Amino acid sequence: MQGFRHVLPMVVRFRDIDALGHVNNAVFFTYLETARVDYMLREILRTQRMAPTDVGLILAQIACQFKAPIYYGQKVEVGTRVVEMRNSSFIIQQQIEADGQMAARSDSVVVCYDYPSGKSVPIPDEFRARVKAFEGMPE
């Protein structure tokens, strides 16, 4: 998938299909979430799960443009990339392809969050550096 350093293959399960015979639009968000979490754990945090001491991440906003239906049996991949780093949040772009054709495009805002204080916090320097290094962003 061009332009994405992180691509996660997805399996279309029979339960993902709705009465009209294609993947239900709500399931697209599950595919996006699965890929977004995999991106964070595998590429940025480099672990299998988040520890209580890790930076808290909250999905603050998400939008999805549905471009084409996905059917059972298709090869599905989700590309994920960070395209902008702000003070306490960052922008993630994702793309879902089915058999190599774009099925959906998504933009989301993720906020770094301190759960004990209940407030957003600046992106930690190490986290920011890992994202920039992985994505090839300038310092």
C-alpha cells in the first residue's frame, strides 16, 4: 500500500457481513481501530501491550469516507500513518483497501492523556521521536 509504512492485513469474518451481503460500515471502524492499536504497540511503543506507566492515548475524533463495499473473501489491508504532530495530539491517516482498491479513508485525532489528572498532556519527547523516526518526519 503506497505511502504507508505500517500495513495490517485483516480477515473479513462472516460476522462482519450485514444483511446486504457486504461488510457493515460499523465494522470498518473496528478494522481502523485494530490497525491503529497495532501501529502504536508494534511500531511506536514496541511492545505487545500498553503498561500502566505508558502515555495514555485517547481517540478524540474520527472521520471515515466510505469509497467502496468490502465483501467476504476479499483480501483486506489497512494502512496507518501519523501525518502531523501537535503539542498534545497527533493526526492519523488510515486507508482500507480490498483486493488493492480503496474501500475507505479515515482521519483521526489522538490525544496524549494523563488519566490521574484527567487532562491532556504534551506528547512525551521519546514518543514524538519514535513516531518521527518511524514515519521519516523531519526533526
